[in-house]
Amino acid sequence: MPPDAPFFLQSQVNAYNLSDNCYKYDWERSKAKKFEIKFDAIPLLAAKANRKIASDVEYKKAYEQSKGKLVGALSIHDDPKMLHSLKVAKQQSDRLYREAYEKGKGLSINYCDTPKYQIDSVLKNIGNVKYKEAYQNNILGRYIGSYDDPYHAHCMKVEAMKSNKNYKADYEEDKTKCYFPQTITQEYETAKKLDQCKDFVYRKHPDQIKFTQVTDSPVQVQAQINSKQLSDLNYKAKHEKEKSKYSMPPDAP
């Protein structure tokens, strides 16, 4: 076979493509050469800038330099932020919250000096107590007027409607009376016939419906014939009957 046959040429090309040495040949040659990198190259400048941005030292440099120096007001009362922090700390202090209670725990306090009495004294002149006091003292429980007053008549009518005794009066009166049975009325018979038209009776399950099966209907007769024809016992009955009997004819060959 000649060495320049297509099969050999294709094998050589495949071996060259799959060779790891050929794949790294240019890289190995370039590693042996010297590299000249300029300090003002764009990639180096970009790397230095990114390193400076990500540096924790540069981030805290200004803070560390100003840590021991005075910044802001000379007094704590001249600094708004410090005053605000002090006020918030006082509001959140549990000791200051209970200080007044602890001081007055063992002391006797006059009721007139309590905040509740002072608030009640102020609300007495502007609350509902002022407007209801005259009504409760002078009008409530007293009625001045005639029985023909429309307002009085309306109140009596409303009370009669709300009365539980009047509500049950007809029932209590009819409870002692004797009525004839309901089953002998014409309305009861009509309602009993209409029960068959109700949906829950009409849609009753077939297993709950009473019926009489007709044995000599054409459907039943045909079903019995089909059952006999498909029966495996009837099909093998003659064979099973003659299976144990054998008689050879005398004129058999």
C-alpha cells in the first residue's frame, strides 16, 4: 500500500489533531522567550485601580487617621446627633421608666392628687356626664304628660311588640285545644301523593326500589339460552359422561 494513500494521510492528520505535544508546542516555545511588560500598560493600571478599590486598608485609612482627633462640637450639648442619642437612651432606659414608681411605692397619695382624679375633673365639664346628669336627676324615671301623647302611645306599641308574653299568647291558647288528626284531611292526601314527585324520592338508588322480576320475559328467556350455550359444564357434559365407558364393535377391523 503506498504511503500517500488517503487512509494513511487521514490517520496522520487525526494523530496531529489529537496529539497533546503538538497542542502545547507553541505555548512551550513562547515560555522559553523573554516577556517585556511595561509598567504603564492598561491591564496593570486597571489591576492596581481594582486592588486599591477593594483594599480594606484604603477603606479605613481616613477613619484611622481621624480616630484620635476632635470632630464636631466642643460640648455634647452642641452636637445634635449626641443629644438625639442621649434622648433615645433615656426613653429606652428601664431604670428611668420605673424611677417614679419606685420612689412613690411606699408613700400614701391623696386621691385628689392622682392623675385619674384630675382627668375626671376636666372631663366632667366636657364629657357625656355633664349632659346626662340633668336628665338622670330630673327626667329619668318620671313621666309628665297625658296618656294620649303620641310618643307615649308609640312606646306602648313597641313594648307590646317586644313582649315575650304577647309573642307566646296565641301558642299558649291553642295548646289546650284538641284538633282532629291531620291524616284525614284532603290536603294531607294531596301532599302524600306529591311526595312521589320529590327529587330525593325520584332519584333513589335502584337497590332501594322494590320490584318483582318477570321470569318469562323475552329478555330473561334469551339470557337463559345464552347462559346454557356459553356454559363450559354443558359443553363437556357428554364427554364426561362417556369418558369412562368404552365398547368396541365386534366387526371392527
